[in-house]
Amino acid sequence: MTKDEIRQRLEFYQDLGIKTIYRRSVTVPIPNPQPPTPVLSLPTIEPPQDSLLKILTDIGDCKRCRLHEARNKIVFGSGNEQSRLVFVGEGPGADEDQQGLPFVGRAGQLLTQMIEGTASKEGIPIKRADVYICNVVKCRPPENRTPQPDEMEICGQFLSRQILAIRPQAICALGSTAAKALLGTKEGVTRLRGKWHNWRDIQVMVTYHPSYLLRPYNQNAKKEAWEDLKKVLHYVYD
């Protein structure tokens, strides 16, 4: 097993809340009893003194999964690197793939309106540039399809490191893919939204992805998303 595979496996265990692992002793036919099974602490997944710059350097010209084959640019993230609030989306679209920045297309424009409009109405003096925004996968999936599990797993190690390097007070997961990546759940956004969840002792609020809100038949979801965002902003900035 390679170092990357070991790192991904250990990160998976930590996301499940497993803090220790047990090494199984080999049973041999001897008269003396076996010693107690030793308990091993899981090593830290993220490198010591990790930073966004180091993570970006480690990603490099990433070709770890099939998504690199059709991408134009890696979309790492943008915003305040010391932000108390991190937004996590699904993956880059066409505009993001061209510019190398997350949420710059129509969905991104709506996200900006949501952040700044809600903050203004609630008397919270922040702009989009004051938060940090990134995605589960850093390369655009072909035809904007949903990322595959192996693609999410490979890129997930970098997402985890991003969040842990920033150490925000809260995360806003935009859509079901982000919720699945962070919470390991199969439940949909409708059941997850509006209440707090936990990722490595960081509070997580799940809400609808802005691209979902752009569809004309999802107008009621807009009100719910704004309510979710109000909860997040007041929790972090009050």
C-alpha cells in the first residue's frame, strides 16, 4: 500500500470518528497466552504546520484521478485564508474551469448575493471576500456531472487539509455532494438542512447549492437557504 493510500485510509477512519486502531496479534499454537492486543493511536493526517500554500504545492499539476483529463485549470479556493466561515461546494463549472476560481458563474453570483444580502439585512458587516470558498473536487467533472466516489475520496484529502489549515468556526456545505463529503451521509439536503452537524469539532450547516436555487421550480427552497445562511452568519459573527 502506498503512502497516499495509507493516508486516505486513515483519513477515512478519522472521518468516521475512529481515534484508535488495533493491531491483531497472530495466533500460534503455543502454551503461553498471547499478550494483550496493543492499541495504536492514529497518526495525524495533516502535515505539521500545514498551510494553504503547502496544500496547493502538494496538489501540483494533479493527475491523481480521471478529472484531470478534461480540465483547463485546477480550482483550489479563494477568499480570506483566516476566515471564520468556509463554504464548500461540489466542483468547478465551465466558468470556474476557465478562470481558476470557485463560484464565478451564475451560481457564484447568486452565492455572492446570498452572503452579502443576508449579512446586510442582519446587520453583519461582511462581504464575500471575508469568507473562504472551495469545492470538494478541484477539477471540473465532464459536462458538470456529479463527482464519482473515488474522485471525491482522492480530492477529499486536500479539502480536509484546507479546512484544518483555516480552522473556521463553521462550515456551510452547499448541496448534497458537499454534505456527503463532509458528513459521510446518504441523506438529502432537505433532511439535513436547518440544523447543525459536526465535522472534526467544527459546526456544519447544510443548505441548497446555488445552482439548485437558480431553477425556476425551486423558489421555495430560496427562502429555506436564506434561513440557513442567517443561522450560519449569526453563529459565526455574533
